[in-house]
Amino acid sequence: MKRSRSLSLSSYGVGWSANRRIAIVAITLTVLLALAAAVAFFTGRDNGAPSDSGSPSAASSTAPSEKAPKPGTGAGSVPKPPQIAEPVAFAKAAAQMLWSYDTRDTTRDQQLAGMRAWMTKETKYADWSSVNAQVPDPTLWSRMADNDQHATAKITEGHYPGAFKQALADDPSAITEAYVYVVTVNGKQEIAWKKGGGGAEERAVTLAVQCRPGHDCTLAAIAPNVTQ
């Protein structure tokens, strides 16, 4: 049986060369150091773009083709965001959440609502569109549900990319504008569906997470894949 499309992050940035991805992140870190819209690159927003409210029902925060999840639908099997104040640990938990789903007991709206709960409420830095873009469209989600498709994730490691660490070393105070950290996470996603179908794939993703002092971390955006 042909495998249904999986919910994953691996397609983000596919078709970009490694040099292009590295160059883009290097440019971003320069902007971060300059404190000029520190996370604008990761959020994909212009300074004049409308911001969202951080609420799961805020339609203005989604991409034009993506409606906000319906209120009151719950989160199905999507875990609640953990109370973690350390960027790498939170990014690992976020990646595991993003790579896991269960169409047998979770609707697409529930999946979106559960993912939205992980987002930062600071609208200046939140890029919900980069996150909800990982969820298949309603038609494909329905086909996945017909096949009882579900996935789990195992995280192998998480780290700050070298360029980000160097940027912080060059100017430690730069992070204090937004407290948004860049973290790359590696792991494996295992997918299964009815009649014994299944498979596994290696995953890698770079996340922008916000961890202000005295507060739990939140997810800001999915950034281009960089594993250096």
C-alpha cells in the first residue's frame, strides 16, 4: 500500500542548497546582533505586518489560506507545552510534539489547536504560519485518518548551531531584546497505519524558541534547517 503523506518538518527548505541555508542563517544572526527586528527573519514578518493575539481562535494570525483552529475543540492527542525554561530542552520537546500525531483520535482542528498552545503570546515574534504549514490540508488529513495514520518521535539530540553560539559570544547582550534562541534538533519519526503499514525517517529541524528570564519557554517559529 502506498504510504500517505506524513506530518513532518523535513520539507521545510527542501530545494535550498546547504550553502544558501547557512548564508540565510548567517544574515539572520547579523540582524539579531544589530537588534533590528531580532526575529523578523525567523517569523517571516515585515515590521508593518499585522500581529496575532496569541489566541488559538485568532484568525488574523494564520496564513491567508489557513483558518484558525475552531475554539472549544480541545487538543486531542497533542501534548500540552511543558514548563521548561531551558531553550534546548524546550526545543527538543517542541520537535517531538511537531513530529507526533494521531489521526485516530485527533481531528485536524484539534491538532492545530494543540500546536498553537505552544506558541509565544508575544505577537511581534510569533510566526504561526511557519508552524501550521506543517499540518496537511483538510483533504489529506481526512485520507490519513481513513488509514488510521499516526506517528511518534524519538529525539536524539538538540544544540545551538555554531553560528548562533558565535553570535552570542561576540555580543552576549544581543539576546536580551527578544530572548529568542536558535536550536537545531535531530531525531527520528516513526509512522504507522492500519493493516501493519509503517516506516521511519530521520528528522532535523531548527526552531526559534523564546525563553525570557523567569518564564517558561515558548515556540516562536520554525526556521530553515541548519544542523551545523
